[in-house]
Amino acid sequence: MGPYRAMARVARRNALAYRVPFLMSLSMLVFNLAAMFALWQALLGDGNSLAGFTWPQMKAYLLVSFVTNCLVSTFTDFAMASRIRSGAVAVDLVKPVDYQKGRLAEALGFAFLEATAALVVCAVVLVAFGGVPWPSPARLALFAVSLVAVVPLKFLIVYMCGLLCFWTQNYLGISLARTAISGILSGATVPLVFFPPWLRHVAEVLPFQAITNTPAMLFLGRSPGLSVVPALAVQLLWIVGLWWLARRLWHVAVRRLTVHGG
């Protein structure tokens, strides 16, 4: 585990050294949070409710969504895609570490700073807009477990999208498509309870909903489509399944590596 801990530390230091990209990424997420707050406050701020959501509950949902959006944001995928496009990934192949585990270690190093920044923003928002309903200690513990599971789950989705650079040699379009699809099907853009039944059922069987919908609903004490234990089990099963799928994709993708025409 020593090499992977070292990689996580280096990743964290790189994020601190290159603060401008990190702050720009965070500022875009904060702007999106402000826009969503303005929209939902206009709809629910007068004591109205929609699909069982009051304004305090929607504030809590939006803040959880903001935290999950901050985790594994831009550092992991663009850094990996850049090395694949330039051929520098060949250097990673000769290192005595597993490539997939190494990228996960880097993502965990970034996630520490991302989570810290997200919590600071949430604290400021709570002071400015008022508090939110807090779950019981038992439910809060389950929410924490679900939120921790978001990091490897989101990493695996981002990681597999990054591997597509072996075929496309471009990542911006893939990143934008992934962000849009994940934002909708995870419930980050609009809670899944507002979806038409057919689309909600589709979203509930895909891994994206476990990124935002599951932890947000657990925080609110509502059902994320399944009871609590099965919902957490689904998160774990998706992590295991996507980890296996990512390894298979890596073995196929690395065969397409071309460095200086070789």
C-alpha cells in the first residue's frame, strides 16, 4: 500500500500547487448550485411542496448533490486522458504499480481536497440560507457510508470514460457527454421522483443513481427506490461490477497504445 499512499499524497500536493484549475472547477459548481437554489426557492420558498419536497428538504438535497458533484471532478479524468493522448501513459506502464489502483489512489488524494472545499461551501450556504432538516444519528451514519461509496463508484465511471481516449484521441466531448448523462440520470439535475415513471425506472437500474439519488434520499430519510440496506448493497455491487468491467476494458484498450509510431 506504500506506493499508493505516496501517489495519493503527490496528487493532493499537485492540486494544491495548481490551485487555479481547482478553483475554476469549484467556482463552476458553486455557480450551478446558486442557480439551482434560485430556481427551487422560487418554486418552494412560499411554503409550497412538490413531490413531497419542501424548501428545507430541497436545500438539503441540493447540498448533497453539490458534494457528490465535487467529488472526483476534473483532476482524475483530464489528467489521465492527457497522458493517454500524449503517450506518456507508457511511463505509467513500467511503474511497479497496478494502473487502475494507481489512478484510484490519485482520485482519493484529490477527493480529500474536493470534500474539504465542498463542506466549506455547504457551511457558508447554510449560514446564508438557513438550516436543513438533519437525519437521526443512525440514518446519518448510513448516509456517510453511502457518500463514501460515491468516490470509488464515480471514479470507475470517470476512469472508463478516460480509457476511451485510446480509441478517440479526444476527451472533451466524452467528458461533456458523461457529465450530462450522469447529471440527469443520477438525480443531480432534478430529483428522480420528478421523472416520468418509465425514465425513473430506467435510471434506478443504472449506476448513476447511486451517485446522488441514493445518498441524498438517505440523508432526507426517504426511500431512494429501495429500502436502506438494499440501496447500499446496490452501490457496493456496482462498485464490484464496474471494477471488474474496468479491468477488462483496460486490457483491451492498452493494446491500442501507440508511442512514436510503435
